[in-house]
Amino acid sequence: MKRALVVLVGLLWLTPAAGLLVSSLRPARAVNSSGWWTFGELTFDGYAKLLSDDRMLGALWNTVLITVPSTVLVVVLGAMAAYAFAWGRFPGRDWLFLVVVALIVVPVQVALIPDAELLGNLGLFGSIPGVVLFHVAFGLPFAIFLLRNFFVAIPRELLEAARIDGGSDGTIFRKVILPLGWPAIASLAIFQFLWVWNDLLVALVFASPDSAPITYAIREQTRSFSSNIDVIAPGAFLSMLVPLAVFFAFQRYFVQGLMAGSVK
Amino acid sequence: MKRAAVFCGPALVLLAALVVYPIGYTIVRSLFGGDGESFVGLANYQEIFTSPETLTALRNNAVWVVLAPSLVTIAGLFFAVLTDRIRWASAVKVVIFLPMAISFLAAGVTWRMVYEADPDRGIANAAIVTVHDAFADRPPYPGARLRSTEDTAGRFAVVGVPAPADGVQATEGGSGVVWLDFAPGGGGRPGVIDPGEKGLPGVRVEAVRDGKVVAETTTGPDGRYTLPAGDHTIRLPDSNFAQPFNGVDWLGPSVVTPAIIGAYVWIWAGFAMVLISAGLAGIPRETLEAARIDGASEWQVLRRVTIPQLRPVLVVVWVTMVINVLKVFDLVLVLAPEAVQADANVVALQMWRVSFGGARDLGLGSALGVLLFLLVLPAMLFNLRRLRREG
């Protein structure tokens, strides 16, 4: 009885996504006249149409161009700062760390207007670097928090030994901290990657049609939902593939990251 | 380490410039008008609490905060307890967790299709209508009406429906007949069974005496029915012609917010489940066993033993969800059709709409941003206190 319920819940949870997948393989006129569970004719036409659309392809590429640098920068800058917060000694360190932790939950809405002006003054508004900068800034608090807690647990002797061997801060960071901190760094990278890949709000505010990611492009189509369904359903499904692949490949790190506590 | 400033410098500069300074700027900006020239004091805040648009958003946010975090936590607890100690259940856990990885946009598109109002296309209504019709007969001829309410010798002339696809010629006989009084191609006479006029099968017919139904039957393929003779009147109950139950208008103005919350629970239940499962693994099994040996039912074990011990993790999940729910934006934007977006509005969405969606009232937008910031402040303090305690 309990087991049957488990299976039932699993099926129930799978149904909406299965509906999207099947719908993305049905011709628009079928989607608009009958339910996906009737199947009928299946075709890759929607995907073909999507992949021959330069705007959609460009948007997909923009998503990559935004997500990869945002992730790399957050990991690198976050790890460096976390190292300083974990093992550095400077006035106000603990107090500054509290501020960083406080910033984790700050809603982006409170910064959208001034940052739009700021990036505008730098000539970055509407460009990919502008979108990246915003993502990096709002990704850093969680990154520093997560990594600092992990780095602090690295045994002191390991760092001392490296220092006695004549290692500079940079060497210790590269040779000791990064290799030992790998699990936390992997969790962080996955989270950051998914947040940025899946983002819509930041893109709507800071991107222009030329620098727009796939979420932005699909959202434009959803404004007339039924008539564009032949592009929306395959587009939404395609945009899910990369996050799902990342999730399945790195499931362990994903769950570890969640466990590490506070999430934005 | 010697050069701490070099290591944390870049991150702190970015945080100062793009997060901390903007908070101050937005607070000041919220005291100015849309153009940014005139100081208006608290007028923007006053507008938030008086204009119907933002009041709807505030009310919806309240509904979100009351419903969503609790539902997510309850769903997560349910799944965690349900899958606990079943080894193969980890596959199901992955399925429940999967929506966490996809964007609100993709989830929004997915659920827009789930909530499609037409029960032939949206699976939510298809399911509800199927269950409903299993208990109540579906009206055979919705929207049809009788040509005349007067029953002439058990003959009922019906109009206003398309002819049954495999209909047969109506014939007189039995106790009476129900037929579609419409001759294809024209030339039919009202109230007379002309050649080509079809019988209506499956119509319920009742014999009534003193307000009580004494006999009932349904019509055959040619529209004929037979009822025992007697001192009664014959009628066709209204249920024959009633509109069928077509489910719920999920994305209509009245239930759109709860409907979107349903999609939200689908996304986040996996998150709660994973955290609560981990908490569950940390509970000493002896406490549960002891309660069972003392004769407690599973429900009592859950309520009196498991939940109290899970309390810390349940609180963390709930607080995290409150923070998330306050910021909900994309899901509402994508899932609510344009026409009901005003009814589904939330503060984060309204902030974007007034600041970047045409009106460009940056004063009001800033005030809404500050409001969101103030709303997450208690959660921020909760996080800081937790950090202090742990460390």
C-alpha cells in the first residue's frame, strides 16, 4: 500500500513534464485541439523550426555566453574571498563576513534600478558583460558563505606545512585549498550554473534583444501562447536539457550543496 | 596569510558597488517621484498601500506566504516519510526532485498546459472531469431545449443541438418519442416527425405523479421510449440539457494564485524532501521503535515523535521557502495569461512592471524594492542568528 503510493506519487510528479515533452513532439494544430495523452502524429517539426530560427539559436548561445563566465567568475572570486575569510587575519574580518551572510537573502529587486543606471554609465547596460556582472555580484554572498565554511574545516597543519615549504598565499590557494575544497566548489559551481541558466528576471532587465538568453526569447513567445506553442514547447524542453544533464551528472554535489544550509 | 586584501578585494568591491550601495540608493530613490527630480517623502509608500493594483499584489503575496511554504514543507515531510527506508524509492525521489533543476520559465510553460481549461487539452481538468463524470452522468444533450414545454401525447420535439452522428430516423410508437425536430435540408414542420428527422437516443424520461418520480427510462436509438401506463405525467428532466461539468478555470481570475502555488509546490517539494530526509536519517531509530512498542499508531509516532525531532529542519525549510516565496516573479509572469496578470500580481512582479514594463515610475519601483527588502529582513536575522549559534 505504501509502496503503491510511492509509485503513484512518482508518476504524478512526472506527468507535467511528460506532457511538455509529448506536446513538443506534436504538431501545433494537434496541441490546440486534443490532449497530449492522445499522442497521435509525432514529429520533430517544432524542433526543426526552432533550430532553424536564428533568433532562438542566438539566444541559446547567449545563455551559454552568460552562464559560463558568471559561473567561473563566482567560483574564482568567491573561492579567493572565502580563503581570505577562512584563513586571513585582517581587522573587521568577522564583522565583514556577517555582512556577506546577511546579503545572501537580499532580493535583486532592491538593486535593479541603481544597477541599471550604474551599468548604463559604464556602457554595459543591455550587453552580456553587464548581465554577467550582475549575476556575479548577487552570486558572491552565497559562494563566499558556502566555501568559507568548507575551507575553515581544512586542517591547519596542511596550510602550515605548505607555508614552511616556502609557499606563497597564491601557491597555497592553488595547491592546497582548491584541491581540498573541490566538493564544495563543485556544489557551488552547479548551483550558480543552474541559477544563471534558468534566470529570467535579470535578463529581462539588463539584456537587450541582441544579448537575450533563451528564457527571455521564449518568454517573448509566451505572450501569445497557443499560436506560438509549436516553438514554445520545444524551446522550453530544450532549455531544460542542459540543467537536467548537469543535475544527473552531478546529483551528489547538488544535494551536498543543499545540505550546506542556507539557500537564497 | 599575508595578503588577505588581494584575495577578498575583488569580491568585496563588486558586492559594495552592485549590492550594498544600490540598497542605500534605492532607499533614497524611493523618496523621490517618478522622474527623480522632486522629493515626495513617503508618497510612494502611501501609493503602495492605497492603489488597487499594489493592494492586489500585497494580498496575493500574503496568500503566497500563508500557503506556499507550509504546503511545500508538508509535501516534503510526506514524501520523506513515505520514501524512508524503501531502497528503490530513491528513483522516485529523483523524479520528485527533478523540477528543482529546471527554470521557472520551463515550469511555467509546463503548467500552462496542465491548467489548460478545455478538459480535452488540459490534463488537470481532464482528470477532474473524468472523476466527476464517474459519479454523475454527463448530460447527453447540453444546451438543447424543447420546442414546446407542453407534452403532447409523450412526443418531445427537441431543438438546439447538432444531430447525433449515427442517428436513425425517429419513429412513433411505444409510450412516446424524443426527436430532433430539424429536417436536414429544410422543409420540416414544427412538432411533426418529418422524414430525415433523427431520434435522440439516451435521453432520460421520467414519469411523475404528485411530484414524485414513479418510473424512469431512457430513449432508444430511434428516440422511442416505453414507460408503464398509469396516471402520471411524463417529463424530460433538465439534467438532459444542462451544461456539462468542464472542470475548473484554473488560470481564471478567481483561482489563478492558488493554481500557480500548486505549480510552485511541484517545483519545490523535492527540495524540502531532500532536507527533511537527511533530518530523518539523523533521528535515533530507538525513539521511534520505543513508541511503536508502547502501542502508538504510525500517525501518533509521526506526530508525537518524528515531527518534534525534525522541528529544526522543518523550520529551516519553511523559512527558506518564505524568502523564496516573497521573491516569486517568473512563475507568475509566465503562468498567468496576460489578461489575468493583474489578478495574479505579486510585489516582485509589480516592481518590475512599474520600473521596466512601460510606466517607468522608478520612485514607486524603488519603494516596492525596499518593501521586498524589508519583508526579507526577519529571515536575514534568522540566518545570522543561526550562524552565530553554529559558529
